[in-house]
Amino acid sequence: MLIAGMKMGQKQAAKAGELKQQGAAEAQQKAADAQAASPGMNDATIAQLQKLADLKNSGVLSDEEFTAAKKKLLGL
């Protein structure tokens, strides 16, 4: 019984890791999209967007927090 529980925990941990990687890739893509959409954007704004993406990738920011911060930064 204990072994079955451990295997289930490993599967859940693997799935969580996959979801985290997917979220990280989405955050990086959003930052890249924002940069591409605003070619006149200054370097400081781009750097701040990258910092936000990094925070989201590391799990510090949720999807909602990332989106809200990005919109505020871009004045949307």
C-alpha cells in the first residue's frame, strides 16, 4: 500500500513539474510577444517584463499576478 502511494506521489510530482515548465514557457512567450508588439519599447521596460517573466517562471508570481503586473507596466 505504501509503495502504491509513493508511486502516485511521484506521478503527481512529475505532472506538477510538467505544468510548471509549461507555465514558464508561456510566460516567456508572453514577454516575447509584448516585446514584438511594441518595437519602440525602451530597454528598461523590456528588462522589467523579463523580470516579471522570471518571477512567474520561478513560481513567485501566479498567472493572475503576472498578467496584472504586465498590464500595469504596459499601461493597459
